Amino acid sequence: MPKGPQGQKRPADSIGNAVMVAQIATGEVDDCKKSGRVISGKAGSKARIAALTSEQRRDQAKLAARARWG
């Protein structure tokens, strides 16, 4: 998605904004792309879960519950 000079996601002028809306409506531009951090975070959490045993996951869940509710 094209960005403005200060990182804006939408054009500041009305004509540019209308063109952007038309591109989103026709599917030329993806409006809701996930950031790289979100994608890598989800992949990392899946890899972490696969590496831990059920006992380790249970211990971490108990620790997290104590921190939250304790």
C-alpha cells in the first residue's frame, strides 16, 4: 500500500483518497495486511508450543495465572 511522506496509510487529498478507495474495492490493494511482527509472533508461538512438553506448558500456565490473579 502506498504511504504518504509521513507514513500515512491514506492519501491526504480527496482525489487520491477516491482512487485509493476504488483500488481497495476492486482488490488491487490489500487494505488489511498483517504486519511482519504479527506473522512472526504467531509462528514463534506455535514453534514454542511444539517444543514444550505438556508438563512445562502446565507449569507456565500456573505461573501466568498466579501473576494475573495472585
